[in-house]
Amino acid sequence: MNNNEQYIGVFDSGIGGLTVVKSIVESMPDENIIYFGDTAHVPYGTRSREQITQYVLNDVKFLHKFSIKAVVIACNTADAIARETVEKKYSQIPVFGVVEPTSKKAALSTKSGKIGIIATNATVNSKAYEKTIHKYNEKTEVISLACPLLVPLVEEGRFHKGDKVIERVLNEYLTPLKEQGIDTLILGCTHYPLLYDIIKDIMGEGVDVISSSEAAAETLKNELSSRQLLKATKGSERKYFVSDNAEFFEKQALIFMGDALGGKVQHADV
Ligand code: DGL
């Protein structure tokens, strides 16, 4: 297989990484993609660094069985905790994440200098976003909030506007953050873009809501292009694997991705 015809390997703890796949498909529709969702172990964000690192190494090992030209860590938690470990172990493959591109975008676009981040416990505790945002703009004030209830609800398919439970939970999390006067809100978990419309309604017009999934796909495209790794031929192949129930995942994935899913979901023993 020609280098640029190879797959982009994408992984997350569950359905969240599909928000990155969706952004990749929108901007690079002809790329071949292998996706792995570690649904047997979701959520990652409430676990220890050691446990998250172990899961992440297993995820990359699985993707590495295929002919891949890049690894995309489509999970803020995995990126914040285990990025360096993955880069060391798989130094021959370019590894892309979500924290760096999202931090850069927010740091360069805020006007008031007050940025809010919602993410998992592990991402918030790692301070990865604060550190990276300050690298690009040291004058910003960063307010981080862990929202551990959101990932389990999204995994259960509770991501639609009008769902009273998710709307109530989001209102409780976001109202105090809104009152602090931020002008930018980072969705620092790839599950959260599924909640974009509800979040945008709560935060209102004055707050720019930045999806880590879109920022990651934009950077991925630029990087693949500069390394001459963009696929040049038409048509794409997409394969999806999960470590738990494939049918349930496929149902949720189809609701969210529609035609963009473009492939079957299979179970994989990892
Ligand atoms: N979607 C992930 C993230 O971006 C992980 C959520 C989880 O498993 O807790 O952080």
C-alpha cells in the first residue's frame, strides 16, 4: 500500500472520537480511516494516569496492526495523559492530538483573555490545557471545570436537544461558568461536540464555543499536507471497531454520523 493510501488510525474511549472522524470526513472525504472505540473501558476520564496510559497503549497497539500513516488521539483525556508515552513507543508514526490545536485556536482568538474549559476530571487535573494555552498567550485567565456526568450520558445516547436530563445537567455545570464572563469556551472532550447546540444555547451569542474535534481535524490536514501524506485518489474506506457491544455503538454512530459513517462497526478483542 502506497504511504498516502494508508489508513489514518483514530481512537477514543467510546463514541466521542466520532466527532473527530466527522470533521476529518468533512475536510478530507477521501481519506481511509480505521476507528477504535474502547467502549469496554469508557469512561477514561475518571481513572488513574496509570490505568489511562495502559488503555491508550492497548488502543494504539490495536491500530498498529493495520497499515496506518498517522495516529490521531481523538480523546482529550488520552492526549493529556499519555501523548508522550505513545510518541516514544511509536516514534516511526506521526501522532496527532486534540489539546495542542484547540489550545492554540482559543489562545489566539480570545479577546477578553478569559477562557473556560470543560473536560473530564483527568484532563482538568493534568492542567494540559492551561500549560498549552499559556505557551501561546501568557496573559489569558483559564477557568477549568470537570464535568464527569457528561460522557456517560452521551454514551447512553442522551445528546439530543429536548432531552430534559442532559439539559438540566448542562445548565448546572455551565451557568456558574457563564457568570464568570468568559468569551471563549473550549469543549475539551471529544464527546462534547455532540452537545454543541445545547451548550451554545446556554452560553449565548457572546461566547465562542470551540470544538476540540474541529481544531484537531484542521491541524491534521495541514500536517498531512506538509508531509505529503494526503491521499491523492478518490473514494475512501472506513472501518470501525469497538471493544464492547458493536450493535449499540453502530446505532448511536448512525444517528450522529448518518452517511458519513461509511462503514460497518465490528467487535474487536483488545
Ligand atoms: N472523549 C474523551 C475525551 O476527549 C474521553 C472521555 C472519557 O472516556 O472519559 O476526553
